[in-house]
Amino acid sequence: MQILKGAPVAAAIRDEIKKELEGCETKPCLAIVRVGEKQEDLSYERSALKRMSGVGIETKLFVFPADISMDDFSAEFAAINDDPTIDGILLFRPLPAQLNESQIVESIAPEKDVDGISSAALGKLFSGDKHAFAPCTAQAVMEIIHFYGIEPQGKRAVVLGRSLVVGKPLSMLLLNENATVTICHSRTASLPEVCREADILVTAIGKAKWVDERFVSEKTIVIDVGINVDENGMLCGDVNFGQIEDKVFMATPVPGGVGAVTTAVLAKHVLEAAKGRRALNSKGGKNGLSAD
């Protein structure tokens, strides 16, 4: 079995961004918006800040108390949204109960929605718009597939999970590359048998080590998107890696797989958003990163 590690994929994306930004005086800028102090948000925030700094993308961090009112947050978010120096917005969700998350999400300027969370962004993606920003985790799966020379066209892809964060947008990304896609979930009849027919099996169900050898065959390429904690307090995916590692063609590990690529995709989206919104002036007076 070939292990599909995320680090080389992330490094390739990083090098591409750094090369494109080399010599630019005006850098892209990402706004990170966090409400409260949830540990998972703080962890991803640290990773995103490190990634952006490493490729030369500026960040502005906006942190609000967990009990902020809807009126106050809406005003603050509108100011972030309207700030011409900000090219992309990363909003940590879910938001506290007193905030109308749907209303806030839909207010994001489409050109700044670098994590593809609004209905406008998802609508573009589902209509086949190649300029749409897909959710970063879904796009990270595609980056891994492309990096390792996996050709989706003509292959049978099974996506286990139907969320708007991974399952549904990833299905559209695969379909747009001419894969034959089946979306499955916990209530799919004969689920192991359906998954076993896949050439590409993507798991995104959030159940630790739930997918075992019954779900795979020797031809299966397994992309594990799950981030869970097992009975020993260790990070693991949806796939029981020990049970499938000798029975599949390729597989991503957890940790070290898709998660390692997600923030690199976020950085790539911020760069693309900046190119779409404004020319980034390079030294010598050339617009090396114009929308063209």
C-alpha cells in the first residue's frame, strides 16, 4: 500500500504561493474571525497563522467574547467585510447560539469567502464555476488526488458523508472531473458492499475507526477526512488504518493526511481572492499578481 502523506502536497502549494508572491510589496490579507475560546478553533487558528506567515500572507485576527450580542457582532463583521485591505475571511463555526449564523454567513462578500461557506459560493461550485472557492477541506482532498497522479475521470468514487463542509462539495468536485460519484451515509443500505466497489473512497463521517476491512478492496484508494479521538485519547480518522493498510491500493493517514493540506489550500484561496480583487504591486512597478 502507498501512503498518501499530506506534507509533500502542502509543501508544493506553499512553494507555488511563495514564488508567486516573491518581490510583491502588497501582500494578500486574511481576516480570521473567532468568537469565544474553543480549543478546536484555537488549534486551527494557530495552524492558519503559521501557514500564512510562512508563505508571506498577512493576517488580521478578530476575537470576540462568547457572549457578544447579535447586533454588536453584525456591526463588527460588517466592518471586516467592508475593509478594502482584507482579501479573505475565515469565520470559525459553529457560532454561539445567540448569533444568527445563517444570516452572518450569507453576509460574507462572495469574493472574500475563501472557505466556501455561503450559499453563493456553494451555488457557484455546484453549477460548475471553476472560479468558485470550494470549502478548504474538500479542495484539500482534490489537491492530494492531483499531487499523487490519481485520475478521477472514469473512476467510481464513493463519498461517505453528506455535509456541506466536505461530502456534498467534494462530490461536485469529483463529478466535475468526470468521476462517477455515489454519496453514502450511515443509513445507506448495504453500506460496506457499496463502499467496496469504489476506486476512490472518501470518508467524512466523524466516527472514529468506523470504516474497516469490510469497506475496501485491493483496488481502493482511501482518503480519510475524519478527525476523531479514539478510546486512548489519540487522534485518529474514520478509518481503522490497522485493518485496511494491507488490503488497499493507497490511503491517507490521520494525522498527517488531509488535515496537513487544508491550511495550505486556505492560503492558496486567499492569494486567488487577492488576485481577483486587486493588483498586488511587485517591486519595480509591475503588477505581477493582477487578475489577469
